[in-house]
Amino acid sequence: MDFVTANIGINILLFVAGVAMLVKGSDGVVEGASHIATHFRISDAVIGLTLVSIGTSLPELATNVYAAAIDQSVVAIGNVVGSNVTNTLLVAGIAVAGMGTIATSKIMFHRDVVLMLLVFCLFACLCYFFNGDQFVIGRLEGGLLLVAFAVYLVHLLRSEKDEIASCGHAGHLHPGGIGVVFVSVFFFGVLVVFGAKLMVDNVVWGAREFDVPEALISATIIALGTSLPEVAVTVTGIVKKKNDIAMGNIVGSNTFNLLLVMACTALIRPVDISHEVRYFLLPTMLGAGAVFAIFLRTGWALVRWEGVVLLAGYGLFIGFNVAQLY
């Protein structure tokens, strides 16, 4: 059953409701997962590098799984690539504009930022070269991405083993106990899934109704909607003066989007790489990642003028997408 009507106004409201459910549901899942992690004595560092980044990628995961299930693979890949462009240009730009400077350590740059760029290049190679001229991410490639995701998690856990060893006693849990937390995680997970359905159904309807390429809509409107948790976490990092939260969330989410989200999507249904993705979205993602890394490497920090350049880049990205409609 598709949640769409013949009325564009109602469909817009349904789309907005879907975005709201995604954001609220993701927030609830992350909060519950943090309680569970604290209960089982998982360190704060590991929570930040895994649960926060994976949690803020839940909207992309839910959206893509549903899109794959209804055979809308163009929406799926447009959403993931567009979300990475949004994270790298818009979210990072907002963070730097708000904080003035975001510093990073050499360890984080070489461990996480360089790895993010390698994942970008790996994904692009799978899209362009792995299947000759077929341009598809199949189940084999999905399996490879999932294996890479597992290796990345092991890498993170090993790099933070000292943090785990030094983790203290369990923190405060929900007054209802661990059982209530698990129930709440399930409830918010259902909210995420339902929100994804509302959003994808109405975007697909709009693309067909107004003859707009689905890849472009998913790379802009859907990508911005599913990136709202990243924006929220980044703003929290700005307010609390936590550079590691802002930077780690951006880099980690980009990596998880390609390794975990696209892996799950391709395992459900092979993903076709459309003309718009091959010739615009993927090159934009690669270029945005390269500029982001170069800015970060100069002085081991992002400064305000670099944030302005990133925001301008996102403005050009949106402008180009809008121009394709005319």
C-alpha cells in the first residue's frame, strides 16, 4: 500500500511527516542504543565512533532498504551519494561557520578521513568498472562492501581498545530497566521504517507526476531529509564545543553510508547506476571529499573561510540540480 493521494498539498504534508518520523525515530534509537551501550560498559569513544555515526545513518538505511524492496534503486543510490555530498559540504560548512575552527588530530585524519576517501574511491570503482558497461552494484559488490564494513568496525574497536579497557562502571539507565529500553528501541525503529515509507512513496509519486529524474530528487530533497540527524548532532557538537563529535559524525556517517547502507541495499536488490549518478553525483561526491580532506590537512583544521567555500559548493550542487529541471 502506497501512502500517496491525488492531492499535491496532502502529499507534501505526508512527505514532511515522513521526514519528521525519520528524525524522531533515529534520535530515539540512538538514545536507546547509548543506554544499552552504557549498561554493558562500552566506552564513550567507541559509542561515538560507531553508535552515533551508524545511528545518524539510520534514515538513509531505512530509506534505501524500502526503496530497494519496491524496486526503486535509483532513489536508493541517489539518496546515499547525495547524503554524502550534503554531509561533506553542507553539514561540515555549517559546523565550521558556527565554530570558526574545527581542529583534528593527525591520528584521526590518517585513520578516518583518509579511510573515508579510500571508501569513496572503492565505491566509485565498483560503480564504473566492476561490471564493465553494465553500471550496476550487484549482490557480489554488496557483499564486498559488507565485508569492508566489518573490517572497518574491527579496525575501530582495536584502535580504541585502551578506551574500552579503561571504561568504568555502568552508567544510569532508564528507570524502567533494560527491558524498557529494548522496547523503546523497537518502537522508534518502527517509526523510522514507517517514516521512510512515507517519504519514498511521495518522492516517487512526485518524480512521476512532474517528470523529474528520481536520482536528482533523491540526491537533494531526500538526501537533505535523511541528513537532518547529522545536522542535529553537528549542531550539538558546536554548542558543546566538541570538535570530535562534529568531525567524527561527518566522516563516520559518510563511510557507513557507502559500506553499510549500500551493502544492505545491493544485497536486497541490484542497484542500477543511472546517467545522472555516473556523470554528476559520483564525481561531485569524490570532488567534495577531496576538497574536504585538503582543507582539513592544511593546518590540521577547517577554518571559517573554508566552511564558506564548502557551503558555496553545496549551493552550486543544488543550483545545478534545479537547472536540470528546466
